[in-house]
Amino acid sequence: PVRMDEDESDANTLITDNLEAILTGLSKYTNYSLQVLAYTRKGVGVRSHAIYVVTQQDVPERPADIKALPVDNSSILVSWKSPLHSNGILTRYNVYITGGTYKEETPMKLDASKLTLLLTNLSSNVDYLFQVSANTRMGEGERTQVVSGSIQSKVSAKIASFSSELTIPWHHPLNLTCLAVGIPSPKITWKIRGKAVVTDKRFKLLPDGSLYINAVVGSDAANYTCH
């Protein structure tokens, strides 16, 4: 596959006596570079110019995780992670809800950029069940596991975001979001390498609880946690 950090060790070689070859076991919706060279008894010839081929799209994997957390006495926040392998360009998410007036057969369809859904005006004494799936143009993938949630009058502080690993180009800005729920509205703090983040010209705590890092450098690589 073509990657920014690829080198010669990433190459695979297929030897054939024919003028064509079938490549199998490739990853879905992945850009590959192909080159051909010839052998004689005297040695190896010069490689051809590279051509680039993208394998076809397929249905996506299931979203990597899902949460359903009460926000107040009438609302639940559903959040999920993108599929580990999208297998194409995601076109939408489907949120399946069962409970109260919601019927599982009719999912709520959300834009592929959305990773949360706030449900309001929910009924008390009802256990709501949630699942999420993703779509590419090839169709719908598998659903997540079922999670349940119910509204509560007392809501303890919880993090609705998910852990993730990020790769950021050098000197680019980075905004780390931390979505939290609770009554009263929780105060969000950040730690880096287990110690409280010290704000300065590059590190800023935003009003929505996000941590903004300007012009990322190598020494910024660390484990960041929100509380």
C-alpha cells in the first residue's frame, strides 16, 4: 500500500513467467503502486515506472465502539467511534433505537461527519437500546453491539468521548476534544504524562473543554487524558 512512511521493506514481490499476474489478498479501498522488472541469467533489469491502482470499495466494518449516557431527566447522548477500517468513503451512519416511541426498523440516518446523537424528550421508566452502523456506496456494514440507556434525574459526570491514537503533521495545529455529561455541568481538566497541562502560548484550554495545541512538534508526543 502507498503510505507517507513507506520504504523498500514494504514491497512484496511476485515472480511469474507470464505477461500478466493476478494479485490476491489485497486490502479493500487501498492505493497500491505497481512496478515490473525483468530477469535474465545476467541479473535484474531496470524497474518500470510505477502505476497506481486503488482497490474497490466494500461495506464498512462496524463502528469501533458505542456509548449511551444520560444527560438529564429527558435526554440521552449516544456517541460512537468510526470503523477501524472504513473500506471506502463513509456516506452516513445509521442509529437504531428501540424503546418508547422508537422502532428499531427505522434507523435515524446521520451525516458521516457526525459521531454523536442527542435524543431529547425521552420517557421515564424506559430502557432504550441503541446500535450504530455505517454505510459506504457499497451498502451498510455490521451494527455495533447493543447498548442500553435510560434517563435519570441525577447524572454523575462521565466522559462521552473515546480514546484514540492520532498522527499529526509537524507544526500543524491540534484540537483534542473531550465531550462530558453530568449535572451540574462538569469541569474538564487535562493531563499530559500524568501531570496537569500548563497553558501557555501553544497550549490553550478552550471554553468547550477542548485542549488546543498550536504548531505541534515532536516533543508534544505523549498520552493526553481528560478528566
